Amino acid sequence: MPAKSKAQQMAAGAALSAKRGDTSKSDLKGASKSMEKSMTEKELEELASTKRKGEPGHAVA
């Protein structure tokens, strides 16, 4: 599942880093905190690896 925005991609990257133990889980805030708890490492990898070209900064609801 590709990320829908640059912000979502960055949150997934932060959550993935915490899940792997590279950064502290206490440093996570907002969406990245809930992503880390609810998503698998593979799902986070897919979101974080989305190509950025053409992605909006924030997705419009």
C-alpha cells in the first residue's frame, strides 16, 4: 500500500525506525506513534518506501 502523502511516508519511516530499535519509541508523536503500535514492520516498509515524486505534502481528506 503506497503512502498517500509525504507526511504519511515520513511518519511511517519514523515508526519503522522505532520498531527496529534504531530510535526510542518515546520520541514518537501522533500518527507515527499509532502506526508503530498497529502496523507490522513489512507494512511500515511499504509505506516508507513509496516514491515521493508527485506526492502532496499532506493528503486532502
